[in-house]
Amino acid sequence: MTGEIMIRIASAHLWVHDQDEALAFYVDKLGMEVRADVTVPEMGDFRWLAVGPAGQPDVSIVLMAVTSPPIPDTATAAQVLDLVGKGQANGVFLTTDDIWVDYERLIARGVEFIEPPENRFYGIDAGFRDPSGNHLRLTQPAPVPA
């Protein structure tokens, strides 16, 4: 087999407690766009809900309800809900060209930061969580030396 492998990231998923609450947070507070919102009756009304950053139409974050398939049993769902609520199940890094401007805009929209912007070796970084507890980072990467 020859040639380059052409693999790209299309979507990633975050477990959420409530898809409607998550949708409002990612769209209204973070400014993302809805990529898909489809309910599949033949799969027990499974809901495929995906959002993505404006200007990046080929990237999406699926907001997956913990109580929907593929979580098969109550005990596993409870474990996932617990880990998500503690911010230990998933994480997403978002980047910006001006962290201070976007930090202030997000605060004005009601986003509660658990860590304010701080200088790190890789740039400036701040942390917040979504309504389900998922950990998100807002970063302004440091310039890469030539």
C-alpha cells in the first residue's frame, strides 16, 4: 500500500446530562452553530445532536446524552454521569487569537471560569465547564519560533 493516509477529524463527542441545556450553552454562550439535530424513532428516539465552531464547518462536537445508546445499562450510565459531573470524562481545547477579549465576552454571556487566563509555556490558558461538568480550555497558543 502506498501514498499518504488521509485521515481527518470530523467529530468528537461529549457526554451531557441534558441535551437541550447543552445545546443552549454551546450555541448561546459559546457561539457555536448547530451541525445536526436528528431524532431517530427506530432507535428508541435516539437524538444525534452536534454543534461546531463558526468558520469550521467540517468539525463538530456531538452532545451525546448519557442515557442514550451506546450506554447499555443503568450502572454504567451512573458512572459516566458521575465522571462527567466532576469534569473527568472529557475535555475540549478551544483556541482564540485574543484570549482576553474572548474571556470577557464569555463572562458577559454567563460562562463561569474555574481558572482565569494564565501564562503557560504553550501560551495563555483558561478553564471552564459546561452545564454537565465537561472541562473546556480556552487557549491562545504562543507563537511558534521559526
